[in-house]
Amino acid sequence: VLNFKKRKFNFKIPKSFSEEGNYIYYRIKNRKSCYMKKIEPTKDFYYWLGLVFGDGHFRNAGIRFYNTSKYLRDVFRDISVKVFGDKLEIIEVFDKCPYVEIRKGTTIIKFLEENIVHKIQGKKSYTIDVPEELFFSDVKKISGFIRGIYETDGSTYESCIEISSMSKNLLIKLRYLLLKFKIHSRIIKNRLMISGSNNLKKFNKYIKKIPNKLSMLFLRE
């Protein structure tokens, strides 16, 4: 793993928030949005954020995670509770494209807008980005974020890994983050491609265990 200078980063609680014990919330007129724990910038948080930037959508006051995989919907539900606490109101809807939704999620949305330093609501190709602090964070947090993106927008083929996104800016910055692990990649149109046995070994070790059909390519070496 490449050595790079780390900076300490802590989340800020927006001034418009109220506190109640270890929980914070945003009040809308006479109504409260969801309660969330006071959180730290952990690997689990950045993994959650990667999942949301991949298959999530901020819809009015809700945060929806669309995925046809029940396993990933369950993962999103569990990691949401782990990161933000068990006071969230979470529902699951079985539509043409099933989704899990954090309802009354304005507290989380306002919190993200205060700390992520870029707009998160609107057309995804313009709003998803690599959080600036990740470039100066430890590799566990970086790995968590990339893993979330890969599990939602990634594909595995016979000789390579691919991450697709309509945000060219996101792909360029992901490419830089991968270099923290000495993983080299290339961008072709709206796809980030990782190939070569050494790069796949490192991805398998640091980011996410990859399927047997691909790992066999380098395990034989």
C-alpha cells in the first residue's frame, strides 16, 4: 500500500440540529425528521456511502436503495442501522425494481450536505463524487468506499473487473484512490477497467474478494 500523509477529519453537527442524548435530529416546522446517532467517519460509513452513490437515490425526504439482489438490500438495511442507529424508519418495497427506503431521512441528508462538501441531491452524474477527505484518510475507509461502489456498479468478467458510472469525475477520482493500493486501472468512456494478475490480486486482498472464476487466473500463478 502506498504511504501518504493522513489528516484528521471529524464530522460537524449542523447548527440547525437538535441533540437528545447520543442522537441528533433535524426539526421541520413542528415535525422531527429521523433520529441518527452522532457518528464518526468510519469504514462502515464510507461503505454505506459507496452503496448509496452506486444504487441509491435521495428522493424528497427519503433515501432509497434500489437493487434486485435481496442480499444487497439486506446489507444496506443492516449497515444503515449499524452506522446511524436503530431509530431509523426503514421499509422495503417490492416493485419492478425493489428498494429499501430510509423514511423521514432529512436528518441524514442535511448531515451529509454539511460534511460531504458537495451537493448530493439532483441528477446523479452531477452529484456523486469522492468525498475530499478520503484522499487523506486511512486505507480502510478508502477500501470501504470503493467496495460499496464496486458491489453496486461493478461487474466481473473472465479477465477483468469493471466499474461503470455516468460520472466521469467519479471514475477519475476512483482511479486515483486505487493507486493508494498500487492498483492500476484505465478509463474507457464511462467504465473504469482493472485487469492484469497483479492488479486483481491487490483488489482481491484490499477491496473485495472477487469470484472464483476470476481469482483462478492469478491463483494458479
